[in-house]
Amino acid sequence: MPNLTVGQYDLSYNAMSFTIAVMGAAFVFFLLARGTVAYKYQRVLEVGALITGVACYHYVRIFAAWTAAYSRSTSGGYTGTNELFNEGYRYADWLLTVPLLLVELIAILYITNQERGSLLNKLVIAAALMIVLGYPGEVSSDTTTRLIWGTLSTIPFVYILAVLWREVGATMARETPEVRARLSAVRLLLLASWGVYPIAYLLPLLGLDEATGLVGRQVGYSIADVIAKPLYGLMIYGIIRIKSQEEKENAPAGAYDTSEGIHAGAQS
Ligand SMILES: *C/C=C(C)/C=C/C=C(C)/C=C/C1=C(C)CCCC1(C)C
């Protein structure tokens, strides 16, 4: 482990500690919010709680591994102990939470249950490939190895984002203007937050010294996780709340069929 200054050690320590707090709070929030949406959307919030609960647990482990890997040195900074810090807990976390994030989004798309099932199968396989292929590069100190596995991992990554972009776009075309705008925001947030992971992964290849690369990666992954799990979950919560409301208003004896969508043009 590279030597760290107090500032570097603390930055990573604080990012991890903050992430534990956010994940724990989001877990409780999503469970408590279940009663505020229509019954058929409650499952979506339960998935959001599952994601943040699993991530909270893993961050506790990551945090403990970080504090075990370093001790205060007599010269004022931090030096590595015999405990090695690696990204194992993080990758285990992604393996569980990324498929659940896909479930959470696909649950609010306008597709048949059969289509939902086959879409989910394809995306979950791609997600597992993305994470498993990234891991050997993540734990290697050799930059060529990192680059090769990182490149392989990027293939399923691009596939997932392209498919989701298209599927969310298809649903947007059938939604009310308000839901459409929010779906568009979720889609951008997904792209922006997932895009941070390969950038953080690449930090050691950008000519940074080892300590900066290590700390930059911890902070980058932590920020991306906060955006990609609790914040993304909150945005989806906003959408299912509106949809619950819309469906309630439109309920009386099929007076209005929401599946037709309220297009801006049709309203004038
Ligand atoms: C909550 C956790 C999430 C959303 C994790 C997402 C992880 C990725 C999008 C990781 C992608 C990677 C690449 C595209 C290439 C380099 C290796 C990875 C695994 C960091």
C-alpha cells in the first residue's frame, strides 16, 4: 500500500463514512415510503431499499478494511499495515446491486411482462460480465493488465447503457409530459453516474502517483455509488408517485386509459 498524507487518508475515510450514512438513511426512507405509492409500485421501493441496504453493509466492510490497512506513522502521515486493502467488497457489492438497479428501472417501463423478463435476462448477464471482466484488472498493479480487462469490461457496459437508453426512450414517448421529463433526467443521471466508474478505474493509468490514484478511486466510486443508488432511487420514487397519482385520477371505469399516453399534441 502506498504511503498517504493525513489529508489523503482522511478524504477516503470521510467519503466511505458519508456513504455508509447515506445508504443507511436511504434504506430506511425507501421502506417507510412504501405506503405513499400504489400497491403495484411498492415492489420498486422494496428493491431500492434492498440495494441501499446491501450497499450500506458493504461500505461498513470497505470502511473497516480501509482503517485496518493503514496506521499512523511517526513521520506524520499514514503507512500500510500488513492488512491489504483491495476492491473485493466493492465488486461483490456491484455483483448484487447492479442487477437490482436494472430491475428497479425496468419495473417502470411500458413493456409486457414477457418482454420485461427477456430484457432483464440479457441485461443481467451483461452486467455480470462487465463486473467479472473488470475485476482482474482492478486488483492488478500492472497497467497493461488493467487496460486489457478494462477494455473487455467496457463492451457489456456500452451494451447495457445503449439498450437502457433506447428502452427508456420508448417508454418516454408514451408518458405524460411530467413523467417524460423525469424519465429523461433518470436516463441522464444513469449515464453520468455509471460513467464515473470506468473513469475512476482508469485513474492509475493516467500517470498519477499511486497514492493519488488509490484515494481518487475511493472517492470517485463513493460519489458514483451515492448518485447511482440513493439518488437514482429517489428519482424513480418521484416517478412512481406521479404515476400512482395519475392512475388514481384516471381510475373511474376506464374513463381515461393511461396506456394511450397524454401527448402534448393531443391536449391542445
Ligand atoms: C452501484 C454500483 C454501480 C452502479 C456500479 C457500476 C459499475 C460499473 C458501471 C463499472 C464499470 C467498469 C467498466 C465499464 C470498465 C472498467 C471496470 C469497471 C468494472 C469499473
